Amino acid sequence: MLQINYIKQYPEIVKERLAIKNFGNINLVDEIIAVDEEIRKQKAVTENLQALINTTSKEIGAFMAKGNAEEATGKRNDVAEWKESFASGKIILQQLEEDFTNKILLLPNLPHTTVPTGKTPEENVTVLTGGTLPDLPENAKPHWDLIKDYDLINFEIGAKLAGSGFPVYKGKGAKLQRALIQYFLDYNIAAGYTEYMPPLMVNAATAYGTGSLPDKEGQMYHVTADELYLIPTAEVPVTNIYSNEIIKEVDMPIKMTAYTPCFRREAGSFGSDVRGLNRVHQFDKVEIIQLAHPQKSYDVLEEMVNHVERLLQFLELPYRILKLCGGDMSFASALTYDFEVYSAAQKKWLEVSSVSNFETFQTNRMKIRYKDEDGKTQLLHSLNGSSLALPRIVAALLENNQQDDGIHLPKVLHQYFGAAKIEK
């Protein structure tokens, strides 16, 4: 959530930055400022009434002590009128505050000054490419055929059990999932991240904390009877671990990692983009999260980008890193780098990770703070990244490494999988 003091101090800058994100309702900035001003006026009215009530109540006691019942009765009548006005004023104030909250929650985070302008993914900027594109024969198969040939994943059983977009991993397919998850966690822990196992459902306040609500309400599975939401990513519960806390500066940065299943109602458009593992409703992902000092968060962002890049290098996958343009960024992000791996059989790039700095947007909602050298309470910056999302990693590993005698796995996975290749 944006900070109201910054909005009021720099309204034109806020509007300019929101335009980079292609935010359609720029006039909302002026509406928020106007409502905030009304709140301040109404608070002054109610505070003055409260002061009058308190002062006059003491005067009534003094009049009664002196036996001046007539003066006391007059003052009581005044107090009764003021209490009615005070009660009405509190209702008006509550309505104004609710209106303010509802409006400011609709504002996305401001993009960093280095974010490229643009509206579509085609306008994202490639900042780095790495790895070698595999040279596959013309008859190379896409992963949705390979998983049938090797009996790794069954989408038909998943559809029977839950619906389309819910794969069932089987045999060596399940083993490959476990191998990747364990490798990703070990890799993150070795880099100083503490592992967590969070709940897979969260309450609304937790989802609001990271910006998942109200922005992605239609994409989240909602357990209405208990007012809980299935998590779209481990970022939601793990970042909230430190909500409403003041962190010691000596403990920063806080580095956390978690493996969780992830649940997304929106499975995208029809066609090849959603075939097989390209887009599913339930998938596994290992996440990294950091809470960092505001002056160091962009150094931390580069560190996290390098961390994910090395992970892809160890997996021996061709990759590219994109800086997202304003129109392709998430609601809460200030700056995002996307990682894509090349799927040789599909001849297309597949997104496998987003690494983002949210600055104070999430921590303002969650009230994650620290005390600076002057003892003043300040907001930290939050960052997160996929390290990594499994479905498209698996798709690329299967397609890029297919050979006549099986699917050859990268060396780093041999000890985790217990073999150098997947055989039929």
C-alpha cells in the first residue's frame, strides 16, 4: 500500500509513475487526497467535541459541589447535545476511513524509475541470455507426449479427481518432482535462507498483506465457509511471518525459503500456451523471500537475480532474463526481473521465475518495521522470487534432454534422482 504522506507530498510524481504501469484511474489519486483531508477535518471536529465534553463534565461536578443545580442542569443539556453530535461524527469518521482504505487499496505500487515503458510482454527488455540452445532432431517430442511415453504424469486421472489443470505425478515423474524440490531447498539453504513450512491456506488479512487481495481475488481459491484462501505462492504466508513486528537492524536482511504447492484458479487462454505443464491450477514451487534495509534492497535484488541465474546454470538450461515493462508488472511490484527457459521441442520461451522488489508496498500493509539510528520507526523493503517454479522447469528438462536411450538429467540432479537419466 502506498503511503499517504508521499501521495500528498508528490501527487504529480505518483500520477506519472502510475501511468508507467498503465493504471487507468489516475483521478483516484486526487480522490484519496480529498478523502484524507475530510478525515483530518472530521477528526478535528470529534476531538474538539470530546474535549468540550470532558471539560464541561468536570464543570458540572464543580457546580454540584457548590449547590448550583441550575447551572449544572444547563451544562448537562449541553453535554447531551455534544454527545449526540460526537456519536454522529464518529460514524461519519468511520465511513470516511473505510472509503479511504477501499480507495488506497486499489492503487498499485509505483514502478521504479528504471522500469521500461510498455503495455505488453513483447515490450519487456532482455537484459541477459545464457546457456546453449539444444540441437534436437526434427522428430523431437513436446513434453506432453514425453510424459506419456515415460509414464511420468497423468492429466486424465487428475481431471477425474479434481478437474482439468490438476496433474497427477507418477513413478519417476513424482521422483523427479521430489528431486527438484529438495535440490532447490538445499541450494537456497546453503545461500543462507532459513526454510519454513507455512500453512497452505491463509486468512484475508494475510492475503491483503502481500497485495494478493483485492488485486487477485478472482484468481484465488476461496474456502467460503471458513473465509480462508488457498495460497497462490509461498510468498503470501511467509512474508506475513513478520507482520506487525519491529525487526532489529542487526538481524537484517531476513532470508526465508519455502516449498509449497500453489493454487491458481486462472489457467490462462486456450491453445498451446496451456498444453501439458505450461499452465496448471496446482503446481509446486520453491520461493525465496527477503526483508531488507531500504538503502540496500536493490543490492539484495541483484543478489537474488544472480542466485536464480546460477540455479538455472546448474540445471544446464538455456535461459534469458527480462526486465518487465510497466504494463506487464504485478500489482505490488516496484521492479521485476523475469526468468525464462527455452523449450526446444515447443520452440518457445517459458517463464519459470519472477524476482521482484516491492519496496515498502507490502511492508506498509503488514507493518513490518525497524528503528533507524535516530530511533525512528521505518518500514523495511520486501523482496521475493521463484527459486524455482517446477512445471515449466520439468517441461524444459524433458524436452531439451530427450535422446534415443532416455531423458538425460543434468549432473546436479543425479544424486537427488538416484540416476543419470530417465528410462522408459
